[in-house]
Amino acid sequence: MDKIEANNLLDFYGCLLTDKQRAICDYYYREDYSLNEIAEMEGVSRSAVYDTVKRCDKELAEYEEKLHNAGAYRKRMQLYEMIRKQGNEEINALLDKCIETETE
């Protein structure tokens, strides 16, 4: 899984991971720490960090496969932009409100 996709899935499903898993994934995907740096900070082996990242990748992908939240979000954003191109100021203001509810 690439880092962009992992970040997107963490936004949707990160709360379903354990605190330790979420911390390691945040370090790895969001803060771009190396496996060795994370291992040092967490006081575990490099292979433990690697295993955790791979396990989380699998879990996040499974959540998306079952729930489709990230994919549905991307589709809605694309549709909002298509509507925005066709809309006037009043419609665009309503779209802005819709988009705000998506990111709350």
C-alpha cells in the first residue's frame, strides 16, 4: 500500500486500530520516520515495527473492503466538484456546507 492511500485509510479507520498500532502508523505514514527510528522511539525491534505496519495495512484494507467509506468519500468529492462547475453562487455555498460536513 502506498503512503497516500495509507494516510487516507488512517483518516477513516485509524480509530479502529489499537493505540500502539495507530502511533506506529502515524510515525511511519504521516511523519515519515524510518522503521529503525520508530523502533528506537517505541523500544521494540525493527521487525516488530515492520510487522505492525504490515498488519495495519492489511487491517485498513479489510476495513475499506467491507465498509467502502474512503472510496465513497472520494466519489462524493468528485461529484461535488462536478456540481460546482455547473452551479451558481447559491449552489456553491450549499456545496461548501456539504463539504464542511464531510470533514468534521
